[in-house]
Amino acid sequence: MKWIYLSLALVCESVGFATLKFSQGFTKTSPTVATVLVDLIALLFFVLALKKIEASFVYMIAAGVGTVLIVLTNVIVFKQTLNWIQIACIVLIIVGSVGLQSQGYTH
């Protein structure tokens, strides 16, 4: 269940960044309300995940995987294009996260 909580937190975080962009600096009411609600839900899921997973690991995953999800959201929703260096850096983030986890960093 802890991994489901962490996954939901990361998805909500990604959605929150997208709605933040749509809020245009908190000048649009509906996207602003959506941003606050989705970010509060993300916070709730992070708290639930932190009950069972070490904080340093949650932070590492949130920083790495969260960054990748937000980039993918930008590519899909906002039609951002990526060059080969950006793609290589995203791959390095994923490899680094998997590498740290595989070395027992989770406990």
C-alpha cells in the first residue's frame, strides 16, 4: 500500500504542476482551486507513504520520478519538445533512482 500512496502522491504532484500553469499565476479561479486541492491530496498521500517508507527515500523518489513525470506532463499537455541532451538527463535521473534503490537505500 505504501507504494500506491507514493505513486498517487507523485501523480497528484504532476497534475498540480499542470493546473498551476493553467492558473496563470493564480489569476484564474478554477485552475487555482484545482491546484490547491490536488496539492493537498498529494501532501496527504506523501504523509501516508512516509509512515512506511524512509523520508530520504521518499524525497529521492519525489525529486527524481516527480521531475520525470512533470517533464512528461509538459511534453504531453503543453507540447514541449525535448532534445537528446534533455532525454539523456531524464534517463540518468531514472538510472540514478533505480541504482540507489537497488543498493539498499530504501531502509
